[in-house]
Amino acid sequence: MAGASSWSFEESDFNRIDKLLQAFLFDSSARCTLLVDRTGQLVTTAGEKPVFDSTAFASLAAADFSANDQLASMIGENEFSSLFHQGEKESMYLADVAKRVILVVLFDNRTTLGMIRIKVKGVVRELSEIFREMFERSAASPASSRVESAFVDEAEDEIDRLFGDL
């Protein structure tokens, strides 16, 4: 992602985020949440352990969000701040956090889209504040962007591995 700054977690950041995601899962009755960097790196998960390859899923979720940003632009919108994909039994809701991270919520018929949307608003607001603090802290002590480019390369390699035979 051009112009994006590097950032890193401290243990206190992780603890705040994990506590927030656990409370969100309890309040919303969602099954699982994943936080995904817009470059496709899996940041963290909470709730039920995914039965799929979370690294590949993170890359695809970031690509999905990026593609939808392009679609938004084509219809005259700056962006779509959230996306919803409904399946017969499983659904997912994706929401932008601080223009850098995507909150992915996986849920089934134990809850409703309305409940997810209501609860996501609060968790996105709180996560955005946590990430803004992390970005500001990182900007105050800049790290090498080589780390971030390594994550981008890793995500691209994972996508190539998944779809290379197509």
C-alpha cells in the first residue's frame, strides 16, 4: 500500500484489541473475528478457530476489500466502508478500521445482520482509536518499510501459490 506507514503491536495493544474483540463476539453472537492488514497480513483472530487457511483467507479478504474500493470509485464513491457477503449458512461482514485494517466478522444464523451492524459500529470506533495510537507511536519512531514490503511480498506469494495453476 503506497504511502502507508509501518506499525507494530505492543503487548498492551494486543491485550486491548483481544479484550475488545472478545466482548464484541459475546455481545453480537458472531462466531469469529479476524483483523487483516490492508496488505493481506493476518493481524489477529478471536473466537472460534477458523477451519480454513487463515493466511490465505486474509490475503483474499484484503483483495476483496481493495477490489470493492475500485468499484466504489467507479460509481463515484470514495470508498465502501463495509461489505457484506451472505451465504446459505455462513456470512461475513467486513469493515474498514482506520483506513489500514479490515475487521472481518464471520457469523451464522445464531445472530442477524442487523445485530452485527449495530455492534460493529462501536467496535470499529474503538479499534480505530487503538490503531491511531499505534500509528502515531510508530510515526514518532519510524521503522524500516522493508518489513512492510516483506509482508506484501509474502501475501503476493500466497496468492500466486493458491491460484498459480489457474
